[in-house]
Amino acid sequence: MTDPVELNAVDQPEDAEGDRLQALLSRIHACTICRDQPRGRPLPHPPRPVVRARATARIAICGQAPGTRVHASGVPFSDPSGVRLRAWLGLTPEEFYDEGRIAIAPMGFCFPGQTPDGSDLPPRKECAPAWRAALFAELPKVELVLAVGRPAQIWHLGREAGPSLGAAVADWRRLIARPGLPVVAPLPHPSWRNNVWLKRNPWFEAETAPELRRMVRALLDA
């Protein structure tokens, strides 16, 4: 299996949009706002922003924030949740990490730390207001946003995210049929912590996931 870190390692010519995006990504990767200008307690470890994108991407995968394994590897979804997410979307690792076609932009770019019981903390409050609008302004070709988890659903769907994650995901047919681009598709987080929710809602893997695979494949093969 190809190491995702090495994918797209060969430099490609960039147009003006690509140059602006790469400059922005450089600033994001150097960001220390959650340590140096925190809203609340500062990040308890050195920042390591994790985000992948090129201006040609037509799909954006928007999760919550890196976990411990991703913080260590610097590669988004390089953990069991990534295996499940790729299965839901029908993607090989090579396709998933092809940033020319798929941007991966979590709501918080850095691992936020953990609660005393070992759960990941929510995405840092500083990150999305500082960077998200600027990042998506440089991703004009994105036609499908996969909003993985509640923070991404609230950001990308606003009031239409409904009262809860379950409500948003259950309303997926209406939400993906809204006019205009990008289409925003709500997903639960693929973490093992959501196994109970998935067992209680078998329609997601039986009905929603196949439609997501169809949408993703249509954009990749276009």
C-alpha cells in the first residue's frame, strides 16, 4: 500500500489560484494561535496543523479535529476511523489522499487534547474563525462537502443542521437536494465511539452510504 504521506510529492505547476492556496496553507501550517492567543486554556502541546488541499479539489472532507494518531503521523484519518470512512465512500487510500481531487479540512487543524476519560476534546475555538472562510475561498471547484460530525454540520449547514447530529444525518436526502453548490452531505463521525449510533440507525450504511459512494465516484470519474 502506498504511504499517503508520499502521494502528490511531485510538484505540479500551479496557477494563480494554486499559488494563493499554497501560500495560505503555508500560513496555516505555521499557525500557533491556539497556543499563543488562545480562547481559553492554551493548547497543551506544540501545534501541528493537519490539512490537505489543492485548488483543483472537487470534494472536501470536513471532520472535527485530528486525534492522537493523526497528530503523531501528520496524515488525516490515518487511523481506524479513516478505514471506516473510506469504506463508506468507496475510496482507496490513493484516491482518498489525492489532494488534487479531495481536500481534507477538519474544523480544527490541530489535535485539541483529551478529557480525563480519554475522549478527544472538541475542535479548538480559534481555528475555524481564523482560517475556514479564507481556505474555502481558495477552493472554488469544490462541489461536494462531506460534513463529518456535528461541528462541520453546524458550520457548513447553519440553521439547516437541525437540533442534533442524528437529525441532520436523518435529513440527508433533503439536504443533499438543496439547490446550489457545494452540496453538503451530513455524516456521523466514523469513530468506534459511534458504533452504538450506527447499530441503532442501520439505514445509514444501508441507504446513505451507497448514495454517498455514488456522488463521490461521479465527481472523481467526471
